[in-house]
Amino acid sequence: MERFAFIIHPIDIRKDMSRMSPLAKHLPEPLLATLLRQLPPRPVAHLTGIRSATGAVAEGWFIVCTLTPHQLLTLPAERVYDKLQACCELAEGLGAKIIGLGALTSVAGDGGITLATRTKLAVTTGNSYTVATAVEGAMRGAELMGTPFSSANVAIVGASGSIGHTSALLLAPYAGQMTLVGRDLARLEPVAQEVRERGGKPVTITASVEEGLRDADVIVTVTSAADAIIEPRHLKRGAVVCDVARPRDVSTRVAKERNDVLVIEGGCVAVPGELTATKTTKKGVDRPGVPFSFGFPPGTAYACMSETMMLALEGRYESFTLGKTVSVAQAEEMWRLAKKHGFQLAGFRSFEEAVTSERIAAIRLAAGRKLD
């Protein structure tokens, strides 16, 4: 039996803390954030039933890092490392041999490099497979909306970051043209040059989300922003948006106000076997019959979680994806392992709901697109 752990953290403070204590519903969020920071990490779920196409079997645990998105990005790095190290120690005690860094724990500090020196566990951010599924999802989404990718203007928001950079390189040979969006133009220009060399297509750069998305047909957004940055007014009619970021880059207002754009969550993966998540006690003891949900349908997981599972099933207990960069070779290696073990892109989801064929047809009609 192979074993892994995966670190998660609260995204919606009130909602997530209410799961631990009903009293949280009645406390102000600043107080909740302060209380959360004082709590030690704890296991919240035991994952079983993960079975590779090769016959290998794995189990794992979700470990909660008790820091908010804002705290992960603004606290001194040493304090964040101490909290993450405590998560690793807890995971090691449960028998895990590799640990994945979920959501903003993967971008806090130096992206797992320092953490890997402080723990006996292998460490991975999961970003290599996140990139692979983002690219696959964007291309599939465009196909479903009837958008020819070869003539599409593809925008990458957060293009100077690790996932955005490699997503741009992987999509470069297929896009009609590309727009790279990021806060620092000096960091975007070298990425743009790499994209030109790889794809030979027109590439522009901008620090403005509004400017960068105005004419975009397909958007991959992968920033580490703590709050939504893409609003309804930014999107072109008929656009496809693959939102890989957690917390989301796309505002919930888009779902309410724009019925003519397709927003999909990048990285929703079908896990081979019969994945079951069961709530655990603070000591990691299962609570039989009490399921744990992180918002995805049964049998599916985020791509970053899936990368951790794949490495465990492979018995590859090495720190695979660390730091702020992901190479094309790493993303392609994760594609290979996914095929070997039976992981595949699942049906799309958008704002916690399944994207049905009927919904896609309605979006196409609202966007003035003909149905197939």
C-alpha cells in the first residue's frame, strides 16, 4: 500500500470553520482568522479506494494548514514554513511518504523548496499536472464552444507565474495568437519571446486584465491572487475561461450576469478506482460512514491532488514539482503517468456545478453560435 498526504487550507473562512464548530457562524471574520492561526494542523479526511490501472493501490490524508489565503501570502515566510512543517510531521506520523501542497500553500514562500529540506517526506506542488489539465481543458472547452483553436486569441492571465508560463508554451503551437497578462511587464517579455520561438505566432503583453481579455476567445487564468480579478465586463461574448486558480480568479458575478461565456474549473480529474473520502478525528482515526467533501463529485479530485496520488502509485517518492517554475518536460511526464495509471480529465465543472451538454448548448445560443 502506497501512502501520501495533501495539505489543504480554508478558502472561505466562515464556511470552512463552521464545519469544525457551529459557533464560527456567529463570529466576525477578523476574529475567526486570528483564532484559526492559533490552531495546530489536523487531519480532516482519509482517502481510500485509489487503484491504478497497473494494480497499485494508494491511500492518503488531507491535512489542514490553519492559515487563511491572506495569511499564507502576507505572513513572514518563516511562520508559514513552521506551519507547513507541522503539517508534514503530522503526515509522516500517519505513514505518508510524499506530501502535496494545495491551493496557496504551493505558492507561499519559495514553492516548497525550503519545506523539502525540513521534512523526510517528498514534496510536490502538483503544478505539473495542473498545467497539463489546464491546457487540455482549455482546448476541449474551445472545441465544445465551436471556437477553432488555430485562429483563436488565447490569453494567459498570470503568464509570468509557473503554471501560466508553461501553459503558454504548451499552447503556443496551437493558438492563432496569444496575449500574456501579468503585473510586471519586465517579467512577461522573456515569456513572450519563448512563446514566439515555440509557436511563431503573434504575441502581445499587457499589465491590464481588462485590456488583455477584451478580444480573447480562450482564457487560461492561473494567478495567485487572494481575490477575484476577472469581472463580467472583462469578457468577450462566447469566450471560454479555464480558471485554474484557487481561490478563483473569476468573480461569481460572471456566473450570474454572463450566460454567454463558458467558465470551467481547470484540473478536475477522474481518479482510477473507487475514491472515498472519510472524515477523521484530530488523531487521524476514521469516522465510519461520515463522508468528507471538498466540492468535487465522487471519484474526482483536483489535478494537484492527482499528481501527488500518481507519484505515490508510481512509488516515486521524490520531490517532483518545486519552486516557481514548471517545465514543459514535467508537464509531459505527468501526462505520461496519468495515462499509465488511468487518471483522466473529468467532465467540466463551473462554480461548484456540473457543466452539462444542455448548459453548453444554452451558452452557445446566448453567444450567437450555431449548434452542432
